[in-house]
Amino acid sequence: MSVDAETLAATIGSRVRHERIKRGWTLDQLAEMAGVSRRMVVNVEQGAVNPSIGTLLRLSDALGVGLPALVEPPHQERAKLTQAGSGATLWKGSKGGRAVLVAGTEPPDVVELWDWMLAPGEEHASEAHSHGTRELLQVHEGTLVVTVADETFTLGPGDALRFVGDEAHSYVNSGDTPALFSLAVHEPGVGNRHRMESTHV
């Protein structure tokens, strides 16, 4: 991992551990709630891995804090400025692509704003997010193929797509130039499922 990646992994690990301990949960309890292995939770908390976006979403939903809260501490201010280039890079592709979480809101109704770049021929596959998740995407440069369940859409510069994020979906750069796009993700009721389960135990 690069120095920046190591710093981000350590930050995420510290916040996951803090939130877990605050709830009085064991490593096994968080692993079960998030649907990931105990080893993964240990590795994340130790900053030993750069977890996938899917793993981070599972952990943040289980903790009821939303993905943005794992990257930076909650902010109580009326507004928060994210300077250009200071967002958290949470995914890097094998050909140089990246996904940067630029900004996000507090739970329970979390909205995330992402800045994506896929290199030619690069793909990112995403598992289904929590129930009710919706996504908005707009292409700025290049060509992007988005598949949602069994439907496929080809987008060029200026094209936008609204789709459900609680089904498996993927983004592919089918062109010969980088594909740049913005993505907004709305996850309603983050943590509600686990809160309801805990009241019925």
C-alpha cells in the first residue's frame, strides 16, 4: 500500500474499532452483523488491508454510521468544504482507475458523492447495496457501460442514469479513452435493519 493508502486504512480501522467498542460488541458480533469474516474485521481494524467498497458498506451499515463516517469523523457544522484532491480514494483499478468519496451526509439517510475514473477496458462490479439504495450517475468524459441486474445502458458525455443500487450492478469503460463520471448514492435508513433486529433479540 502507498503511504496515502496506509494512512486511510489506519483511519478506517481506528474508526471501525471505536464504533464497535462504543457499542460493546466483540469482533465476532460485528463480523456476524456485517456478514464478513472475523479475520476481515481484525484486518480492517489493524489497518492491514485496504478493504473493498462492498466490505466498507457492510461494516458501516452494521455499525449504523454510513460509509462517510468511516473515512472522516462526523461534522456538526452547517457546511463542510472538501478541497479538490482531498477526497478519500476507496478503490483503485488495475489499470489506474479510481473511485474517490468526495463528500457524504450523516445517517440515517446517507447521501454519498463520488468522483470516478475508469481506464480503457477497466471494470468495477458492485454487489447489491442495502435495501432502498438509489444511485444517480452522470458521465463527463468517455464512454461508460452500466449494467443493473439484466439491463445494460451505454452512456456518453453528458448522459445520466438513475438506477436501483440494491441489485448487483457494474461499470465498464468500453472505450479507448478514460471514462470520467460522477456518482451520487442515497442509502436510506442506514443501520435501521440492525437496530430493529437488536430490539427483537
